[in-house]
Amino acid sequence: MSDTPQKPLSFIEKMKQKAAAQTSYGGDGKEEAAKVATRDCPNCGAARARQDGLTHCGYCGFAFIQSNLTDGIHIKSTDNSQ
């Protein structure tokens, strides 16, 4: 048998061991089919990515949501630049 003392691990080797032993923070990922949420414009038929707050079509200007501003505490219905 050899009586040579084992050399202690260097700081880098300890970091490599910790990195190899780590698990993902969010756990294992789920595999699912890719999907795209779109909304077609009823006026011109252009497909737009569905997102909250989409008010007008970027191609023809069709208004998806009609909104009328009213006077609030910080927002006025006429001029909000001041």
C-alpha cells in the first residue's frame, strides 16, 4: 500500500464538483408541443401575435378595442402631456 497523503482538492475542483451535483432550480422541464397564439384581423385578415393590450391592427389600423378615456386622478381625457 502507498502511504502517500491525498492532496486536498483545490478551490476550482470543489467548484466543479458542486456544479456537477447541482439540479435545475425549476426542476425538470416539461416537453410540450410548440404553439402560437394569434389573432386574425377581421378587416384585412392579417395574423397578429395575441398579446394583452393589442388595440389596433398594425397593417390596416382596424380597432380591436374601442376605448374612451375619462378624467381620472392622474390621467385626463383631453391632454396628458402636462
